[in-house]
Amino acid sequence: MQQKTFFFLIIIVIATLLNACDRRQKIESDPTAQQSEKLTPTSRLAIVKEREKVICGIHGGIKGFSFKGERDRYSGIDVDICRAVAAALFNNPEAVEYKTLSSNNRFTAVANGDVDILSRNTTWTLKRDGALKVNFAAITFYDGQGVMVRKNSGIQSWEDLNNRFICVTTGTTSELNLFDEMARLQVNYNIVRFLKYENALTAYREGRCQGITFDRSQLFARKLTLADKEQHDILEAVISKEPLGPAVVEGDNEWFEIVRWVTYATIEAEELGITSANIAEMKQSKNPKIRRFLGIEGDLGLSLGLAPDFTERVVTHVGNYQEIYDRNLGANSELQIPRGQNKLWKNSGLLYSPPFR
């Protein structure tokens, strides 16, 4: 009996050594095999690659962020982040499946793996980062909470909302910020809660509340849908910081880093002056920063498990941050929202990418 056990153990040791030798030969013969070796069967990157598309959780009903328009296609800054990740991975920005999520189920969808990325006008907060099993990869839009009122209401400040009805979506930072601000101002008010922003807007339109509060960018978008949009004002006063950006499941650093650096690639491209229109010309540049960024020199892409030219793919298919902003929110959009604090840091804004080196 002991001899059989000993013989069986020898067979296991030999099989293990042969398997290790086989893996080593694959890595030595294929430079990219080492990257594949790092992928565990349950890693998000492995799942996405096997599926050959990115599943992106979005709102789906906010112009400028995620909205289904011409040819039944989604567009918006949130959509473009997911398109950029697909471009980096597959050289195909259309390799994305979109899932519309509510404010109540968005974080659960990420934590459960129902979506690969949450790109849904979502504010980065300490509690969300620490308690909801998600990690925010980067900030794509610096926003702030405001309120929309009718021009003939006489309301010109938050204090003027004393004893008025205010519509808000429950389960959002907007609801919490409203509590804080009105307590600070010691203003009495009546809150009218809705699960969906569309229902809150309907109530506001029908006169059931005298103000509706949300991120100012969303108010700009919603104002466009009102038949009498010229009769409404968005007050200048901002009561909160609302840094918006994509989130991924907590604990998968490999996938987190990919989403983070793909997002930063759009910002860095703008800073370097690289656009979808001039990228062929920029590839001829002697500037080491540009050559390193575009993967002509160095191995930045490989260090993330991506192709060396992943940034070129992103800019070619989706554009740099300015291109993304202008077509969705800025000069080339219906919204015409000034960039303001969403300018690059060197232009007195807050947008900043860590170095690509």
C-alpha cells in the first residue's frame, strides 16, 4: 500500500514539472503570453476578452451623457468612455453592449458583475468608494448641484425656496445635498421624492413642485426637453461638489487600471495636442512624450495588458477629451455647456492626467 502511494506521488510531481516546463516554453516563444498568464479565469479582463465586448451600465436618458438618438444609437460622454475602453481592447469602439440602470440598482449591477463598467453620471463619494464594492477609476466631469425654477416664480436663490415644494430623485447624492443645504440655511421646505428623474421632471412640469434639483449638467439637458424651455431658469448658486466618472468592481486591480488609464488617455491626448484628425501626423513627431504616449517607443500598453498602440486606438476612434466634450456637451452640442472647471489644468481647469511614462 505504501509503495502504491509513493508511486502515485512521483507521478504527480512529474506531471507538475512537465506542466511548468510547457508554460515556460510558451512564455519564451510568445512575448504576450506572460500577460495572458497573469489573467485568472475570473478576472474581469479575461471575461471581457472571452466575450469580445464590454458591457457598460448607463442611464440612457440624459442628453450629453447617455442618450439614444439617431439610428437608435447611444451617444454621450459616459457612452464614449465605454467606447474608448472597447477601442483600446478590440480596436473597435462598437464592441459595447449597453444596459440602462436606475439610481437604485447601478451599484449592485457592478458588484454582481452584471456590467463591466458603470458609466452613468455617478458622483464619486467616500461612502460609495468604501462601502459599495466599487472603485471609481477617474473623474470625467466636474459638476455641481443646482436647481431649476420657473422665471415667473420670483425664486432667485435657495433661500427663496422657503416653504416651497422641491422635486428630487431618491437614492442620489442630490437628495442628501438638499438636506444639508436647507439645514445650513435653516430654510423650511417640502421634498417630493421620485424613483426616476423622468417622473420628477413631469411633476415639476405639471407644477406639483416649484423647483427641481439635480446636477447642473443634467438640468441643462432636461431643460431642453421642456416645451416652454425659455420660461425656466437654472440658478447660478451651486451647493455641492459632484465629481462624475466611471466605476468598476472593487478588488480587480487589473481591470481598474485599464479603465483608469484609458480614461486618462483622452485627457493626456488633449494636453499633447493629439486629435483624431492629426494623429497620423503626430506619429511622425520626435517629441519623446508623444512617441511614448502613442506606443511608438516604450511598453506602456504591455504593462497594462493592452496593445502598445492602445492610446492611438482610443484617439482614432473616440477622440481626445476636448473632442468628446465638444460633441456631447460643448460647442458642437445642443447643450452648449461652457467647459469651466472641466478645462485642462494648464488652462485654469481641474482636468489632470498623471504622467504617461
